Amino acid sequence: MAQQRVVVVGGGLAGLAATMKLAELGAQVDLISLTPVKRSHSVCAQGGINSCNDQTRQLGDNEWKHFDDTVYGGDFLNHQPPVKEMAFWAPKVIDLMDRLGVPFNRTGEGFIDRRRFGGTLYKRTAFAGATTGQQLLYALDEQVRRREAEGLVRKFEFWDFLGPIQDETGRCRGVVAQDMVSMKIEAFPADAVIVATGGCGLLFGKSTMSVFCTGSAASRCFQAGARYANCEFIQVHPTAIPGADKLRLMSESARGEGGRVWVPRTPHDSRAPKDIPAGDRFYFLEERYPKYGNLVPRDIATREIFDICVNEGLSVDSDRMCVYLDLTHIPKAELDRKLGGILEIYEKFQGVDPRFEPMKIFPAVHYSMAGLWADYAKSGDGGLLPGSPRNQMTSIEGLYAIGECDYHYHGANRLGANSLLSCIFSGLFVGPSIINYIANQQGGYAEVPSSLTEAAVKTQQERHDKLLKTSTGDENPYLIHQEMGDLMTRAATVVRRNKQLEEAIGHIDELHERAMRVSLSDGGHWTNQNVIFAKSVQDMFPLAKSLLHGALLRDECRGAHYKPDFEKPSLTSEEPVERRRQAEVWCDEFEANNRKFLKSTIATWDTNSNQPQMSYEDVDTSLIPPRPRLYGLVGAEAIEEVWNERAKAKADSQQTATSTH
Amino acid sequence: MIAPIPTKKNPPSEIRVRVLRQNGPGEEPYWELFDVGYEREMNVISVLQKIAAKGKNVDGKKVAPVAWDCGCLEEVCGSCTMVINGQVRQSCSALVDRLLADEPDEIVLEPMSKFPVIRDLMVDRQRLFRALQRVKAWVPVDSYYNLGPGERQSTKEQERAYPLSQCMSCGCCLEACPQYNKIELTRNEGETDEQFEARKLAAFDEAFVGAHAISQAMLFNHNPTGKAIAGERLDALMGPGGVSACGNAQNCVAVCPKEIPLTTSIARAGRATTFAAIKKWFET
């Protein structure tokens, strides 16, 4: 068989996992990244990686429960077959990373230690200090370096992916990319292409993401015809350190290790936090969510912190919004061992030692559940069919999406410590699928007609040259980006209202037009970061527009997407019969709402109007029937009772139906 | 423990920034001055972002934005290393208030001097990554199939490995090292891309490998599976530019932002290579 060549765009956890697996399977890989892969954004992941394990198993846990927590936490918008497959692979993924040398924290006896994360009652999370993402990434980076030394992988670092190359049938035959040092634009013909380019936090100006997480690579695929899905679902992490240039993540592991969130009951209490007695402290998460406490899923913690500051006026500081995240009750030695990395970040950037003084934190945009639509083939047992060429393939044939830039694993809200898992899992799992895809194709990378590659390079060269030449433009790309960030942060983060979204849509159209008229302060042909940034700013708009349109159309609350005007109320009656009636109505409405909105949002890009076209697609919920997410709701027991009766009746009638056939 | 950030009573309205610029490899470096509006809680990254947005130098002349490299902005990716007021460090964790407290007049930014300048504050650190290949800094596992967990490890072993594994390849230790000298080659006439690349890598492989790579070699030589090729790593460290090239200045450990015990790794590598050399001598 002829040598196979795959282009992998992006060298974070997903891209590196795919690269090393493909190299092992004998394919040549061209790895393209706009930063040295060891510096990819995965290094910022702190808390850990989930799997059920020997210890949790003996407490009643299993892979199915991990799967169930993931889809319940995601408000059932996750596609269930891929999630099921991922949960069943999770223990194997951690075993592999252990073999690759990741220094996971150990128990006294030498087993991998675990901690608890949000949205579960089990200690599933393996961790390496508080820099787990960094440690996992380094292990994969090392394996890819090994394959590079063997000649199986060629790295193209400081190269910007400009777009896929498609033949007349629409099939992806390679990519066009630009050397960010010499500025030369080149074609990379391939048998298949993977994009593993992460999230799009920069749509919001400042976020917890690295500076290159613009989403522009996904947007370039989207503009080339790939479908973009669940666009309106962006996770706002409850705990980040506000900063002038960036909102730095303060990991959920701080709460996993016992950190407590509180505010003084008196607004802007001037006493030092340690002088405020327990009675004067409001541990609002613990009071409102006795079962999960500080470890409710992220969307809920975020809304509560937002609410306590914005609506209840209980922010710790009077001039900016923040709440306390308190670790001071935990012994210093334990904190150093398990959370050292993140405590150092707080210390370095805030000048305060969180071991002795509570941290001040506030929510920040953190993760994109949205991403390129990707396919999968379902197996007989409800998981994925290993090796099917359809797994992770976007709507462009031969173009695959994995990691944060795919869309189907995390639904409406991602659980903490599941992203490192989905990245490595999808990266490993896609390898054999791609090999099989290539085996069934006519015409390999060596037969890509030069007319095709030349035309693709020419299109990109023209765009580039035009930007450099435009001296008539009057817009500054940096200021446009700031405006976009402010707009998106105001209209489309924690709380969403239709009126604001409508206004934002008008405003974003205008900003988009202005972004197309940017004038550069650097017209040079060597390491021109100005033009690279300008292009990425322009390409952020298709995603920003899809996000706003998706949010406007979705008149409901689901996971991270919260519209108070469409929130389902708690039960009000204490009287049993009336309460029961209210619960029935609640469940009726819940089912009606699901029929309408339990769908993946699908955007396609219309180049003529420069607008997304929105539609919906069914979600595969065949394994675990959707049920109400009732964390902390008043009347939850009554609703649950009604719901369980209905679920049982449904199951019974299905059984009768099958037995009579 | 770190002292609290001094909050200046009368913060300046503008900060003066002096940048050592260079338009490309082989070009003459030059100083350029910028004034940037002061804000609370700035770091060198936000200063450079403001310079880019403004696009003008101190004389009001329109100039190209300063080129520099950055990524995570929380000191875990290693991208944004540069020399700030004479000290090599990450620009994200260089807080303006602290810099001004030490040196109120201006902030001076220079590229690292041990790597070829690409443009302005951006340098080419290819040699740093090449050194990781040279010492085979990886665990030589059989395959990426599911073969069960790795070996059990004690807390002590984990606590020895983890600090070394936090190395983010930032280059501070190399900038500070008197034994690590800049290698900047230019392409010969008629040389192809491949030939030039091969000549460059050969030059890298003969020169001092650097504290970071020695430390990584020790990390993997103590990994239960990694030690299977410990001998090959020691061979790499015994050759020219290996551990014996270290002059024991101990600057590396002093500047490491992650406080990695680099000199301990170097001492360990020194002992291990000596033993390996003696053993070889007896075997031949």
C-alpha cells in the first residue's frame, strides 16, 4: 500500500494524541501549529482527568455512571454514543498516560491518587499536582518528538492554517498554511486532514484561554462549508482571577480539595476575611446545594456567583465583582502537594498567598462546547464502531475534527476534568478511522492535482496581499477585537436576554463590516504578526454571529445557556395535592420543551449574505432517556416522583409492546 | 512567600518603555522608545499589547508593532521569555508595578541573547527543542495500545519526578548560562533547505546541550520504563557538549522560574556519566 500522509492542524492534547497514534499505524504526519506544540493551550488545564477506577468501583461507580453524570451535567445535549465510548475508554486512557510517564500524584501505597470534581459524587479525577494538562501534554509531546526523530512526523511550528483544499467533489485533499516567520504560503497535500485547534475564547476578548485561541481555524473550515454545531454553548468557569490582559483560571480542583466559596453576609464588610466569624459568612453554594455543595456543575456555580454579586450586591469588593474562594482551613503541606501550581499562579499575579488569605475570584469564559459538527458510526451496543471512517469526520469529506473544536461530547455544559479525557480519547480513537478512510479512497496525497493546490494558495495569497496593500482602510484590528469582546461578554455570557441579543446581532454585523476594512500598522513581509492577527479577527466574526443567532433562537434554559425569561419556575405550593398538580404541569412543560429544543443547533455559513443559516438536528439520546436537571430546585422531590412514575410507565409500555410482537 | 505588590501612591500617567528592536536576522538592532498609558495591574504583556494597538513610538511616528511571542499568559507555556530590565524572565509574570518600584524611569525590553533573533523580541529556540531529541527525553513504550497501567510508584518517586517534569522549555537557564553560546548560521550560496537544516542541526548537536536537557535526561533515566534506554541518554551526555561542558556557574538554577533543581540534575548526570565511563573502560 502506498504511504499515507495526514495533516494534523493543532498540537494540543487531541492533535498530539492523533499524531502519535497515526505514526504508530504507519502514516506520515505533517503537524501544523501556530505555536511550538509544547506550548499549546492544553498546558493551562489544571485540575485533572476523569475515569472510574478501582476505588470508586467498590463504592458503586462504573463507566455507565460516568457516562450518566456527563450527559446529565450536559443537560442531555451530548450525543450519547460517543460519550458512552469515551467513558468506557477513560480508565484505559489514564493507564496509557501513566505508562507514558505522567507524574500523577500517588497514594501512600503507590496507586494513582484521585480527587472529586464537579457534577459527580465520586472521586474519579486523576491529577498531577495542579498542572495536569501540562503534564499530559508533555507526555504526548515527548512521544511525538520520538516519532519525529524516527522520521514519521514533520513539524511545522509557527505556521498558521489558512483553510482546507477541496477538490471538485468537495473532498478535502490537504490544507493551505502560512509560515508566520517568512510569511510564505504553501499547500500541504494530504490523504486526510484533522483539525484539533481548540476553542474560541478570544471571541469574548479576555477569557481563561491562551492568546491564540481565536477559533479562526474552525471558522476557516466553517466558511469553507463545514457545519458548526451548538454554537451558543460556551462555558463560563466559576472561578478565575480577574486581570488586565487575561482572566487566569483558578482550577475547580481548589474546590475538589475542599475549597469553600463564600461572601460576607454584610455587603463589602470591611473586616479582614479571617476576622469574619462563621456566622457572618454566607457559604451560598453549600446552603443552596446541600448535596453537591461547592461542587455543583460549573454552569450552576457560575450563575450563583454572578447572582450573588450582581443581584444581591454581596460582592467582596465594592469597586469590582468577586467572591472568596477559601483554602485557608487546609494544611499548607497538603495544599503544596496537591495544588502547588495554581497557588503559585495566584501568588505571582496577585501578590497574595492563598494559603493564608482567601482568594478573590469571579467567573470567566473558559471552554467552547460548540464546535465543528462531526459524525460517528454507532455500534450494536450503543457506543461507537471502532475504525469507522465516519468517526469524527466533519461535513467535509476527509476533514476531521477532534478535541475542543468538535461538538458532541459535552452537550450544554462540560463537567470538570472531562475535557482532557475527550481530547486524548478522540485523538487516539480517530487514528484507525482515518487509516480506514484512506484505504477506501481513490487518489492519494501524491495525486492531488497541482492546479488544485496552486489555486488554493493563490486565493490565500490574494487575501494576504490585499490586506497588506489596503492603505485606505481606517480600522484598527486590535480595537475592533476589543469592541467585539466587550459586546460578546455583555450579550452572551452568563445571562442572556433576547432584546440584548437582538441588539448585539445588529452591532456585530456592523463590526464585521468594519473589520473587513482594517488598516495595518505593519505592511512588511517578515514575521508580520499584525496581518496574522487581522486575519484571525476577521475570521472570528462567523463564529460570533453563529453564537449570537443560536442564542437568540434558543428560548429555553439548558446548561450554560441561561435565559431568565424562559426559566421554569420552582414549585410554589406546600399543599400536597396542589404540589403534585404543579409537578405534573412542570413535567408536561419539560417534555414539550424537550420536543422543541433538545436538538443540536447547526449553523452553515452563507458567503453571499455573510450570515449563518441556522437549523436543528436530533440528538441521539437512545441510551439514557433525558430527565429534568433538578440541582437545587424547590420542589425537586415532587417533580422527581412524577418524572420517575412516567419514566417507569413508558418503560413498561415499551416492554409490553416488544413482548407482544 | 512573595511580598505584596507595592501600590504606588502616585502612579505615573504614562510608562516609558525602551525596546531593543531588530527588523530581521542579520539586521542591525536599534532602540525604540514608547510611552504607554498606565493602568492598574498591568504586566509586560499588556504593555506590549498597548504598543501594538497604538502603533506609534514616543515621537508620534507610526511604527510597526513590536513582535514578540506569547501564549498562556500564566507562566506555564514558556513562550514569552525575554530580558526585562536586564533579567531573563517571562513577560506575563513581570508586573509593571513591581518593575516601576525597582526602576521608576523606564522598562527595558530586550530579546534573549543566546538565540538568533527572528524579529524584535522574538527569537528562534529550535536548538532548545533539538536538545530534547538529543537526550531522547521520552519513555520508550512498546505501543499506544491498552496494556494496563504503568508500574506503581511511591509518593517519594513522584515528588522527585514532578518538579523536573514542570520544565516548560522557556530558555531562561540557557540565557543565564556562561557555557551556552549563541549559534546563528546563515545559509550558504547554493545550499538547499534540507542541506542548511542538516548543517544547523549538526552544529546544535556538537554544542552544549544545556541544563534543561540534562535535567530531562535525569527525569527519564529515573522513570521505571524510561530507564530502559538510560545508557543511550548517558552516551549523549558524555559526548562533546555534554554534561562535562557545564562550568558549574549555577546561574541556571537561580533564574529558573519553576525553581527546578537543575544543578542537582547536573550533579547526578555528572556522577552517572562518570560511572558509565568507568564501566565502559573496564568492559573494553
